[in-house]
Amino acid sequence: MDQLAIVARLKSGTESLAAELLEKGTPFDPDATGLDRHTVYLSAGEVVFVFEGPEVDSVVDSLISEPFHWPLVEALEEWRPLIEGNPRIARPAHSWRRERATQPAE
């Protein structure tokens, strides 16, 4: 599964406003995009949007560049005053997963 994260630094004092925006939910239909998973992490100083699925780069690029995704366009405008500087793209650099033990056949 391909993964991509968008990391943005929050302006000081905007964490609660960011949390309110996140409570509104995802501003696009994740099922319609082909994504397998979308998660958002919020800390005191950053927000991280994680996208997972096949061809995730193309999916995210399409979401951002398509001018008629009105709910997403409106959400980006709501986030703009909370973000300091430009968001950055992050890609997986290390991953670990526990291997599940196989059950003996009966």
C-alpha cells in the first residue's frame, strides 16, 4: 500500500481551531477516491494528513488540483489562516509490522 503524508505547522494558539475543523470530518468522499485509509494526526504545533492506497500520489494530486471539489476547496480555505508557512510532503522512511503467527491446521 502506498502512503503519503502532508505535514503542516500550525500557528501558535490555533490547535483548538484545528480540532474544530477536524470534527467536521473528511471534506471529500474517501470511497470515491480509491483511498484505502485516511488519518489525521494533531499535535500542539502540527497537523499531519496521512493518505494510504494504490497510486496515492495521483489521488492526492487529483484532490488538490481538481477545482470542482467544492467541500475540499472550502476546507482548504478554512485551514489556510491556521497554517504557518507551506505544508510539506512526507513519505515513509521506516516501517515495522508484527508478523501474525499462523494457526496450525486442524
